Amino acid sequence: MKYLNIQDTDTTLTALLDEVAATQTEVVVTRDGIPVARIVPWQAKRTSTDDYPLRGMPIVIAEDFDEPMPELWETLGE
């Protein structure tokens, strides 16, 4: 972790952000030696299809999906 005094950020902010992005390490910004902020690398949200294993798969509906089911009604006693 890198420490940086707040007076130094005005002139080196762009270079500092480039360093954080390249090295994926955080920087602590201090004022008079006391930490006041952290600059951390951005981590994009996962957009993997692992969360939704059926995403992208075709939906197949049987041709008789809306046909009556007499065995069901017999079992239910209706």
C-alpha cells in the first residue's frame, strides 16, 4: 500500500491513477500524516453467465403443453 500526502496529489493525480490502474494496488491519501482517503482500483461487476446457467439456451415448449390431463383429474377425484 502506498501513502501519499494530500499536497502531492494536485500535480500527480493523473499519474497516480495510472499507477493504481496498472499495479492494482491501493493508495492512501494522508493529510498531515493522518489517512483521509483511499484510492482503490476499479473492479467491474461480474457479468458472467455462471450466475444464470440457463441464459442463452433456447426455450422449447411441447406441442401438447395445453392439452387436458385426464389422469390428473382422475387422481384428484374431480
